[in-house]
Amino acid sequence: MNNYKIGYEQLTPPEKKAYGIFEKAFSSCAKSVDSSAINRSVDVMKVLQVALGDNPRVIYFNKTQIKVSSSLLGGKQIHFCGTYSSSQIRRMNQEIDKVVSSITEELLLLNPLSDYDKLMCIYEYLQDHVVYDSKELEYTCKHGSSLNPKSHNAYGALVEKRAVCDGISAAFSLLAQEMGYSCTIVSGSATFMTNGFSSHAWNLIRVGDKYYHIDATWDINHYHQTNEYSYEYFCVNDDSINTDHNWDINTTPACNYEDLSFYIKSGCYANTLSQIDEIFTRYAKSKTQVVRLRVSDRIAIPEPSDTFLAQKLIDISSHYRGGSSIQFGWNKDTRCFFALYT
């Protein structure tokens, strides 16, 4: 269905055969798949998730209600519940094609020249236009079913402007693919907005010969809390995202680079305490209202870290702005500090 198959590339030959069966089913909007032709050693649900991750245009059924039953031939029957009618599917596909084309044209008018600029345009667009569907998350966690199935796919995010993590990830993937990037959805778990780990989805993208993790969902939430763009989970590596995300690392290529991280590209990444001072000084002199900093995990910061960094920023700012007050936050997992002069 598409040529951007990062997930597919990680599969074994028997798994790739199963993947092909699922893709064929997606292309015909099938309501079920008989897995009797699939090697019994294959974890069909794992492959299904990989196939859905590579194909963000699949929007014709309720992704929270995939059921399994035994088939007459001894295999498994995979049921895609909550499928829409043919006319609904046709209308929804037309709508999302139109929206994706319109968004892409809008972003290209910004004249993004580099890979970094193009991906940042997508990232900021989603923060500007998509709201996290907290009501859907609450309902799904409580009832194990969906109140609004569209919040789990790209249609919900791009057409209705409201989605949860898998819908937001599908939207990012779809727009990135439209711009020519290989991008997939990673299914795993994470700690955001929960006590402990719970199911979560985010993206993995290939730029040239390098791979990066992107979690637009968490930065969308931060954006709506502060009304300022957030980039904590933009183009990070395995080690960085592994602090608060879990997934089967064997299903994804290694992400070893962070050269496209906002903090590195913007000179806001500190490897030493003196670099923190230098970055804060630059912000204080610039008169900007927003301060962003990421601190290397090699630096020991006195506890409480947020208060230490906030006071350091206030002390430095006093030399250039007089008496300054700030609102601030600190993400201990990403080691990102955010402050807003008030």
C-alpha cells in the first residue's frame, strides 16, 4: 500500500508473508482476515500492529476492537470490528486525502529547505491544530472500548482535530510520508499522564540513513499547557526516549542519533554546568520570553533540580532584565527545562 515500510523491514520472511496478507486485506477494506495461510510460529497480532504502523491511511475500522477467533482450518480469524459502510469509507478517504494535500501545500509555502525544517513544520502544525482527546483516553481506560474510534486514527487528528496517541502518531506518519519520508508508528507503553506505564504509540522516522524517535503526543499536551511550542520528544535516540517509553526494541531499527534534536540544533543542550550559564545568559540578553534547555545526564544537578535551574536563570537574568519572575517546569526523564518570563 505504500513504499515507507520501516516496520516491514524488521520482520522475518514468514512475518513478511503475514504482513502482505494484512496489507491485502486493508486495500479491500476487509472485515476479517483468515490467518490459516500464515505460519503458526508467527505472532499475528504483532505483525498486524506493524502493518498498521506502516499504513496510517487505514481508517475504516475501530482499531481498539480487533478480535481473534479460531477458524475452521485451525488458524485464527482476525476480526476488524466497527467497520464503516462503503459510502462512509469512500467519503472519509476523500476527506483525508483532501486535508493531507491541503496541509502539505500549506507547509511547503513556508519554504522549509532542510529535513529538519520540514519535520518541524509538521510537528508545529500538529501542536497548532490538534487537541489531545482526554475524554477518549479516560473512557478507554475505564471501559476497555472506544467512545470515539476516529480519535485512534489519522482521520480524527487531521479532519476532526482531536485524537489520542495512536491517532496523532498516524497523522504525523501520514504527513511525513506525504513529504517523502519513511515513517512508522511504534506501539509500546509510556508513563505520561499515568501512574506507571500504560499503552502508548509514537513515531519512528528515517532521514537519510539515520533513524529517530518522535512523540508528537506528549509535546502537543505540553503545548496546550503552556501555549508555547514544545520539542522535548522531537528526533531523539533510543537512549533518550527509553527513560519513559518501553517497546520491543527488536521490532525497530536502532536510533543512535540526535543531530536533528531541537536542543542540539538550537544550541540549547548543556554538557557542563558552565554551558547552562552560557545558555541562560544568551536567553537573558536576547529578551525572548521563552527559555528552553536540555541538560546532559552526565551533569549532576543539585536537588530539587527545577528550583536550582529556575534560581540560576533568575540570578543571571537580573543582570540584563532587572527583577525577573518566571514560570517554569522540569521533566526529569528528558532532562528538559522550560521557563516563561512573566
